[in-house]
Amino acid sequence: MFLRFARFRFREGKEVEGLRILRSHAAAIKSAPGCRDAWLGQGQHPANECVVVALFEDEDSLRRLEGRLRSDPARGSDFFALLALTTQPPEVVPYEVQDLA
């Protein structure tokens, strides 16, 4: 399994608009083939920081999503709209889930 972690730091006063866009973005990720689930979290201190975390069945599913986000304007538009609201480019990192046994 693979985990996709994306962190966004919004400019002051842009949190409400950013959260609205992130909800749509997270829903699109959640509906992607191979995605088991996706979550949106908002920081408490600071409240202008949000994350979208998604769990994928395999690396290929995650790569296909990343390709669609980059090439399909309908899917990627949310992500690019967020860039104008953030203090820096978002961190987007894939992680391979390790077995604890």
C-alpha cells in the first residue's frame, strides 16, 4: 500500500477558501481508482495548515492519479487553484506503507 501526503499552508485569511477547494480536491482523490480512502485535516496550531492524506492499494494506482492531476485540467484545476492561496508550494510526498510485523 502507498500513502499520499500533501500539506498546504494558506496565506492569512485564505483558509476558508482553501478548505472549500481542498474538500473538492480530496473527494476527487478519494474517487480515483485504487484509492481506499482519503482524509482532509486542518491544523489546530496553526489553523492555516491543512493536509490531504490518501491510502492507495498500490504504487501504480498512485502514479495514475498523479498523472491525471497533471494532465487533466478538470482534475488538476483544484490543485492549481490552491497555489494562489498558499504561502509556498505544497509538499506532496508518497510513502510506502511498511508492515509492522
